[in-house]
Amino acid sequence: MLKIHNTLTRKIEEFRPIDPEKVGIYTCGPTVYREVHIGNFRTYIGADILRRVLMYNGYRVVHIKNITDVGHIRSIDNINHQEQIDPIIEEAIKMGKTPQEIAKHFANLFFGDEKKLNILPATVYPKATENVKEMIEVIKALIKNGFAYEVDGTVYFNVKKFKNYGKLSGNTLSKMDNLLKAVRVSLETDKKDSVDFALWKKAEKGRLIKWDSPWGVGFPGWHIECSAMSIKYLGDTFDLHTGGEDLIFPHHEDEIAQSEAATGRKFVNYWLHGGYLLVDGAKMSRSKGNVYTVSNLEKKGFDPLSFRYLTLTIHYRTRMNFTFKALEAAQTALNNLREIISKFDKPKIGCAEYEENFLRAINDDFDIPKALSIVWDLIKSDYPTSARAESLFKFDKVLGLDLENAKDYIKKEEEVIPQGIMELVEQREEIKKLGYEIEDLPGHGKKDRTTEVKKI
């Protein structure tokens, strides 16, 4: 029996899907105005593992992962100079492109990175801009049900009307002081209450992305996007909702409030949240220069799957400290695994004992670190290599390390000249252009060899 830690109840529970054969998952996808960083991809790998474990247990999975291509507002207050920024529009203006071109470009990079990390493609990637009609319908239902109100073209959710607000995050209405501190600083002054959040915003003059609505020309709030798209594809109530722990409040809390207020039904049965990814013990920050993307890792000579391997060594609910030393160790371990497996005989009858232990581990709230240790125990066992291969390839349906193609990776590794070596070659060429030549002189042993620089 699969057991899952449910953020909603703060307990590990037996997983009981609505449909005994089919499971619905919604994952909050990226806002596509820049490359997605590895912190986000740790969360997406976690959602991928969840999906793979469900499939391993025989379920058919419908996985919805949205693409936010409208850009929710970021509010800035620099010494009382108030400014609202839509990151997609901001990037479009900076690059001299349309918001649609920016969104399409970075969405394609995201899909490419998912493929490099061997993340299974979502069943549907709904785009926010293609589901505005659905968002408007949810907002209309909220107004009709008395949970939302309009002020001069902007529609707000009346938080105090929803009595169970805070049940996911703990930021309940009875803890108003803490709630006010936790809510993002708001620039709107026309709300009935400072804790209310925008469902629909009136378009400012000259805004590039906007739509007609019953309340005038405007654009949707961030939270309403996920409610509308998840309900559209998975129904009023569905099984699993995933995301990083940073989304618990206010995003997921607000999703629950507006969805349940609109439909009158429970929104999601199980909420799963992954821990933060830190870099060298610190939070990722562009000002610190410690935000890394998949392409950054590749430029440093790393196989993207080594990052996937690294995430498998840490339980998904534990905060992960990323270092390049740890990534190097992960790449070494993955390469060693490939080297060993490449010499195995063709898969035949597997190892029942190890398969039982593996299933027990992955079904225990996705204890992938333990499952990975079982992989190495099996590797070192004295079972025939054909039996080990059968079980390992089965395990890889969950791990997603593409172990069946181990020989191809080894061949590729042998053919690729490391980036560091190429940089040294380029440095020698540059020295030569400046009129000098480097000559390596032989000796009796490695220590006796010398390098001489002379003018050409």
C-alpha cells in the first residue's frame, strides 16, 4: 500500500485514489520569462518520481502541468515609489520581442530541459493564455456565491467569507497578525480587507496582454489560473497536487479557498510539497550569482542526469543543499553504475527479494534514497548479471536514469573531450598568437618532465 505525507493533514496516509484505476495529478508549472533553475527542477523531478511510482503500482496517471505565460504581477516598493511589474512583459520590452515570443522561447527551453532530465512529459501542458475563459467562469461563480466582489474593474476574493482559510498553511483567520506578515505586501488600496487577493485585475494603460471580461478589460490573478486549469482537466475534486514548499502560502492556500468556494466541493485530497534547494547552504539569489540552470551545469561539463541522480539521494521533503562537489560525486556514481551495467548479460528472471524491498521503499512516502541504496546492494550481490539487469531496469522505471542505454552513455563519454581540456587547448592557441610556444620536454618519469616557454 502506497503511503504519502499529506501537507493538508500533516500526516502520512494510505493513498486511496478517487478512481481505483486512474490518478489525477496537478503540478504548478513554470512562469516562462527566463530559464527555469535547478531549484524548480528539483520539484519537477519529485513530481516525476511521484508519477512513476504510481505507474509502477499499476495506476494510469493523468498529469497536468500548467505553463504560466501571462506573468503574474510582482509588486515593488522602493522607498514608497510603488511599481507593478509583469515579468514576461518586462522581459519582452528588454529583448525587443512580444510577450508571446518570450513565453514560447522559454517554454521550449523548459521542455528541452525536462527531456534532458528524463522527466516524463505531462499529459497536458495547459497555457494560462488559452484558459482565460475558464478563469472568468470560476470568478463569475465566486461572485454569484458571495465570495468575491468587484471594485472599478478589479475583482477580489473575500478571504473572511471562507471560514476554513488557512487549513493548508496554518495561516488561519484567527492568526490575523501572522497572516498579515506572511501575505505579500499589496499595493491595492481599494480592497475591503488587506488579506483579500485579486482574482482579476484591471489592465493599466498600455498593457500588452489583456482580455475583455464582464468587469472590463484586464487580466487574471496568479492563483485563479491554477484553479481554473486543474478543475478543467481533472474535475472539481482530484487526487494529488504537487509543488515546492514555497507555494504552500499564499498560492496553494488561495487555490483551495477560491476553488472550494466556487464549486462547493473539496478541491484536492492529497497535497505533496518538496523541500527547498539551497546552494552552498544559502538561498538561491541572482544578486548572489548562485542561481543555476540545466544549461549552466552542461557548460561546466555535467550530464543533466547527474543532477537527477543527486536529487534521488535526498528525500523529497528534506531541504537539499546543492554543491558542485556533491554533483561531481553524483556524476561519478552514475558513471560507475553505467559502467557496471554495460557489462551485464541480457535481462532474464529478476531478484524477487530486492524487488520486494524496492517496492516497500518507494511506497513508504517515496523513500527514494533507500531505494537507491537497494540498487547498489543489488549491484554488489552475487546474483547472475542477467537477473540483476532484469531488476535494475525495472527499478529504473521509477528512478528515470535511463540505465537501459548505459552503453550509449559510456560511448558518448569516451568520444566527448571535456570542456576543461578544450579551454586549455584554446589557451595554448592564444599564447601562440602572442608569439610564444609551449614545449613539453621529456624526462625519466612524470616528475622529471618540464615545460618550456620560448619566443617563436
